[in-house]
Amino acid sequence: MRGHVAIVGGGVIGLSTAYYCAKAGYSVTVIDRNPPARNGCSFGNAGMVVPSHFIPLAAPGMVALGLKWMWNPESPFYIRPRFDPQLFEWGWRFWRASTAERVQKAAPLLRDISLASRAAFEELAALPQLDFGLVKKGLLMLCRSQHALDEEAHTATQARALDIPADVLDARQTAALDPAITMAVAGSVHFPQDCHLSPDRFMAGLQHELERLGCHFRWKAEVRGWQTERGRVRAAWVDGEALEADEFVLCGGSWSPETAPQLGLNLPIQAGKGYSLTLRQPRELPQLCSIFTEARVAITPMGDTLRFGGTMEIGGLNETINPVRVRGIIKSVPKYFPRFEESDFAGIEPWFGLRPVPPDGLPYIGRTKRLANLCLATGHGMMGISLAPITGQLVADTLTGARPRFDLSLLSPDRHSG
């Protein structure tokens, strides 16, 4: 054994990190605040693997668009008004990061790690013990208006400049690509390298495989403090007990900022609540995953079911369901898929998850200079599933001292700590 790794957080990033650390020869303990039968952010999302998403959330025009959407309670983006210095800091940093120059720097890195993560998903899907329904047919960005299609065509041009295939399709070509679903659209952009999967099956398979590999789980346990000594973490205080390890990895998602100050870190992460609804017997079942471009709603076929997910609600660690936000998702569906009706969703219990959203739209991955044996893997926003395998590989590489595959300076955990 190389040593003992304690991983704080049992979401998709935590389990992926645990998997690759265990495969690298480490003894692994995963600590999670929830019970084993949990339903957090990693379970009910859209399950998309998206190399097409090379533009971070903090991008030119997003501040103005967010302010416009703020006045519509059913819009894709909403910030719950409250007096919160951390929210003010997040907003200020988001505004500072929303520049063309920063997007230009971030796009090649997001492309590279997304493609590496896609390749890792293919390797995992080839394992007989991991069956999570990986479908490699691409993603359709569905546009109701010609204006939206023109804007997406511009993104397609940027994608091709980064060697990411992208095809602009009119309404007839779009229908021909996925004839199983009736669409009311002006056209679409098809990103053939994108994939989709069933996130709950992926989580269950990873957890089962980790148990087989001898990983130890501490469920319903919270890290409430740290013991540091001579520039290293000696132990994490877990429910009154000092849990010692050789290496520590913080994968706490939206809860990461609660423990980060004790480590000398500033992680201005805001929890971005998203919702999903899954139809068990949909009127029609598309074969490709898609996104309603104007409505910002993601649609994913998962076996015989069809999932609709969306909204970004910045409202703190708030675990209540806002029916107005859910209604916005439901109302968008018949506008793009005219065979569907709002009544199709009657009686369906909405799922929600809290995505960890950093102000610059980039995750925190790697070691911190403050503590020599502490790594971070958090802040993935809406890209948690998509970037989970590569994140786990990058952390395992860091711990073993392997040569870095990418320049991760833009993802430094210290970038907001002064």
C-alpha cells in the first residue's frame, strides 16, 4: 500500500477520486455527511458528458443575461436576494471573471480535460462490473428561434476552432437525426462527441466497486475540524474522533466552503440549486440527449425514462423546493416537444441538487500550497458528472507524483485565497 487517503465527500467527485486512488494502491476512507441511501447532486442530474461545454459559466454577456432573468421567477437563473458578504464576494468575482480573455484561456483546458474524461468513461463502461448506460450519440442544442440558432452557430465555429466537431442543422436535418421525437425548432447544433448516462447507476456501480476494492466508508459523519502540524494535515476531526491519514482530499461539493477557512483557504463557492423531473412513460422517447437552448433545460433519455432538468438558483444551502422554478421547466417542454403536455408532469415529485458553483466557472483541482498533503477536488458546478473520472485521475496522479498531463494553474485551489 502507498498510504492512507481520507476523502471528504461521497458524491460523484469523491467516489471517482476514491476509485482512482484505490486503483493506484492507496488505502481509502470516504467520509460523507449523508447515509448510504442518499439522493444528492450526483444522482438526479441530466447525466451528460459534454466536451461541447468548453465555455465556463462566467463568460461575456452572462452578467447582463442574469440581471434580465432575475425579473422572471420562472427563468433559468435566479439569485435569492439576501444580505450575505460571501454572496457579494462571489458576484464581484463572477463579474471580474466574465471576460473574453479569461474564456479564451480556459476553453482549451476545459476541452482537454473533458475529452480525457470522456475517454475515461469509455474505459469504465467496458468493465463488466460497471453498467451505467453510456450512450455515445452526441448532444443536440435545440433552438426555437433563428436568432438562437445563429448564436449557437457562432459557438459551433468556436468549437471547431478547438477541434471539437459541431454541425449546424436546420429543422429538417434535426428531425432526421432523431426521428423518435417530434420537435418544434428552427434547427440545432449537433455535438457528436457528447454522451449521456444514468448517474444513479454510475454512482451505485462506483460504490459497489469501491467496496470490492476494500474502501472504507464513514456514513452520516461530518468533518468538524482539522488538526494541522508543520504545514501538513495530521487528522480530520470526524464527530469527535481524530481520523489520521497520509493524504487528505476535500471533495465536499457545495459544503466545501464551510470547512475551508479552517484550512486557510477561501473557496467562494455558491450552491446553485437545480431541479429535474423524470417521466417513466413519456409520450415519445428521443435517442439523443438535448438542451432547450433558450430555456436552458436539459433532456436525457435514460433507458425507457426521460429526464428534464434545469434552472440555476443561487440561494445558499437551502434544501427546499421552489415550485415556481419547477413550473418554468415544465412550461418549456411543449414549446420544443409539441406532443408533450404540461399535465404529463402531474404528480411527479421534483428532484433537486445543490451544485457547487465557483465564481469563475472553473473547478478547484490539485494541491494547496498551504498544506503539503491536502488536495482539493470541488467546485465543478454543472460539470460534476462530466468531469468526475478525469478529476479522480488527476488527484491520484498528484498523490503518486506522476507527471502532470495538463497545466492546471487555472484550477489552483489557492487562486482565491490571496
